[in-house]
Amino acid sequence: MVDAIIVKELGKRFNNYHPDRPFTIMEAALSGFRHIMAAERFWALQNITFTVSPGQMLGILGHNGAGKSTLLRLIGGVGKPDKGKVTVNGSIGALLDLGAGFHPDLTGRENAFVSGVVAGLTREEMGRRFDKIVTFAELEPFIDNPVRTYSTGMQMRLAFSVAVHTDPDVMLVDEFLSVGDLRFQAKCLERIAQLKESGCAIVLISHSSEQIEQLCDRALWLQQGQIMAYGEPKVV
């Protein structure tokens, strides 16, 4: 069986600007070009290696700033690594930034269709799945309102429903389920379990070790951009 996700010796660097240094041309001019130094570079991720098989769920743990979201973005094709390689075999359903794929002035209906087409479905396929998407999201009375009128929870429900109804081969979830009420969170987790059963490879970021132990086959603990532990959730 071919792995759905292959991450090998992955590394990602970012600039770290000192607050006392000017980092725009205007600021540099106003400061008289004093204390201008090259930005410091730091490794947000370093030497990250793991695989996820179809039907397997990997949970990623770590404190804020550990590199969890950066890792998920690289798997999802947002940005390029400075070292190593990410290979994804199949289509991706990504829940990375709440409402990032939505246009605020478009209605929920219009945004759902756009998101579905971007995910690889035809308009005809989206038309056949649309009622199920809206019903799952519980947004029937609001689906023709502009998304800018939606609450954070409503945006999460629509984005999640569209993503899980596009039949992705790989699902990436970045603490998305921390938004919304507990009842709907449980509904989302049930749907994620169904995707896993159907062969979808899932990577889930969560602050809850109990949630990862309950849902995931493998766990990965990140600290300061490096893997501290990788294996069975109970051990990690």
C-alpha cells in the first residue's frame, strides 16, 4: 500500500525581525539607517520525518509556536520547505484557517460551490451534494446570506461540511474543532471517523492529548520545531 503522506527530513526557516531594527524602507529612512542588520533566520521545523497511510489518523501535539500549523500548511501545499520533501498521494481537504477560503461578500451557497470546485468537484457534482452539505452544517435558514454576516461557528460549520463532502484522500485539520458548540464538535468527530473508515488519511492538530489518544493511530509531539516523540498515542 502506498503511503498517503510522506514527509522526509523536512525543514522550514523564517525571518525573525528584531523589534528595534527597521524592517521597512520608510522606517529605515526615518531611523537614519542606524542599526540596520540582516534579519535573523530561525528553523520553525527541522528534520521532520513520518508517514501516514490511507485510513490512518495522525495526531500532532505541541505548545503554541512548536511548528504544528507550519507543518500542516506545508503538507497542504501552502509554502515550500527549505529542506527535505513532502509527498501527498491524492486529493487534499484542508481546514487550516477559519474562513480563509471564503469571500465575505459572497453568500454561503456561492462560497460552498466555489470551495467545492476548487477541491476538484464539478458544478454538477456540487449540485448533487449541496443539500447534504447545508443539512450537515445546519445552515438552511442562512445559506443565501453573505458569509460576512456569519458567526465564527457558522463559518466553521460550512467550511467543515464542504471539506468532508468532497471525498478527500487526505484530510488536514488544524484545531478547527475548537470552534463551535460541543454537540457539533461531536458530530464533526463522528464524520472524521467515517472518513478514516473509508480510507482517508487524516492529520489532526489538537491541544487535547485525550482526544488524540481516543481518535488517532499514531501521535507526533513537536517542540521548538523538532520531533520529541513519535509513535503510539498512549506512549507519546
